[in-house]
Amino acid sequence: MRRIHRTVVLFVVSFGIVLGASLANAQAPTKLDHGASTTWFGHVPLMVAIDRGYFKEAGLDVELRPIVKSTDRMLVLTQGGVQWTNTGVLSTIVEMAKGNDSFYWFANVDDSPGAEGLVVQPAIDGIKNLKGKKIAVTLASGAEITLYYLLKEAGLSLSDVRIVPMAANEMVAAFVNKNIDAYCVWEPAFTDGQKAVPGSRVLATDKDTPIYRKFKTASAPDVVVIRKDLVDKHPETAKKLIAAYFKGVKFTKENPREAAVSADKWFKRGTDWVEAGIRKFSYFDATQQREHVDELLGTIEMVIAWAHDTKNIETKPDPRKWLRRDLVPAQ
């Protein structure tokens, strides 16, 4: 009788373990949307991974949710509207400083020093001549940091100019209509405005800032961010998602022409145009992440110092507390 009882208990326990594992797997989400801009070449690897079916191969359904501003991407991520995003590091630092523990960051897959800068109307021939002028910039972005340092090195501060907060995709029209005297932004608006206004000029780029001189990076490169609850509750799903993403990164890095074909389904500006943009960027695959993130932490510390000095944040967070290197697939 005891043997029968023990057999029944073992069967029930074993069945419970199997059933529990099955339920956990059944509850793992497969719809894992990504917040991204359809104008930023740093998001090409995501577009490639979707278009080439890498997520579907992993049993996942990923849709690109168009969100232009990094701060908006972080807001939607925090609210659960998307499960992950590639976004400007300053937007994550602001959330870290608030104590927002709803996310992790795990990689930087793109950088593009020189693809962001200060463009002015034809009559303006130097940064010092921007005093009192209207300059469009997206707040809490790398471009704001670039503008700050460019003005500072010319002996000006942000209070010496008239800052016009504006999304990147609105700047070209404002520049053409002469509603602004200058703008500081990234590609493609950086180049589009120059082409739209004959005689306009680039006074400087993010390569003319102390951040680039010290670390050889853009002022505030993107980081890839993912919801904490997804990782904590469904780590295997998160790792499958990220592994598929890095297949897109690797493909973009090795096949820029084919990547442009995929990405133009979102950009809609022609494969040649997209390929030219891709070739101005550096992409970092999974094999490069450990060394690359070590280097990036120096840039992030400088961005944190800037944000604290300019009162964008009240406390200095430790970005390592949000960092999950283990999510990057082993090579």
C-alpha cells in the first residue's frame, strides 16, 4: 500500500513539475513589439531582423512601432506599450536618475560620429554669431549635448541663444520657412536641411566636442533597452529575441546593400539612399559587445556628468545597475 501511495505521490509531483513548466512556457509572450524611428539608420538591424524573418524563426512576432523621440520611446517602454527599444542613452539616464527600475540595457549596436551637427542659415558664418538666434534641438537627446558643447567652446551658453524644442522630423520644414536660424540634429534631417536651403552651412559636428575627442563616439550613442519583467519572468524568450536581433546586426554589418533593401520598406526613400546612410554608420555585433560596452561606459559617465551639471537630473545613477551583459548571445 505504501509503495502504491509513494508511486502516486511521485507521479503527481512529476506531473505537477511538467505541467508547471508547460504552463510557464504557454504563458511566455510571443508578441514583442519594438519602439523605433523609421528615419534613423541605427534601427536598420531591427528592420532587417523583421524583414528576413529572424524573429519568426524564433517563434516570435515583432512589429516595429514608429516612435521618433528617444524620450517617447522610453515612456512607451515604461508603460508597457513596447517590450524593447533602441534609444538614446540620455533618455535612459534620465529614467535611471528617477529610480525607474522597469528596464535593463544590454548593448550598443550602432554609432555614427559625424552624423549629427549644427546647421545654420546662409547669413550666419560662425557659432559666436548665433547669440540671440533661434536654434531647434530635440531636448534630452545627444544633439542637445552636442549643441551645449559647441556653444560652450565658442564662449556661449544655452541661455545666450533662443532654444526651440523640436522633434527631428519637424526641423527641415521650420528651417526652410526660416522659422529657425539653425538646428542641431542627426541624420537624415542633418543632411536634408542642408539640401533644402541653398547656401546653408554646417558650423560643426559632434566630432568637435570633448566627448568625441576623448572617447571617439557620438555625444550620446544609443543603447538597446528591454523591459525588466520580460527578462525576469521569461529569460529564455528574452534571449531568443535578442539572439534573433543580433542576427540582424550581423547581417547589416556584412551586407549593407541587402540590408538597405529590407530597411527601405520602412524608410521609403530608395535603396541607394538607405545604403549610403548605412555605410556612414558603425554596427557592433555580439562578438564585439563586451569590449565595446566597456568603452561606452566612459562616454555614459561623461553624459551623466553633463546631465547633472545642467540640472537635467538631480542624482547621478550607476548605469551598471541596469546593465545585463548576459543577455547578449555567446559566440
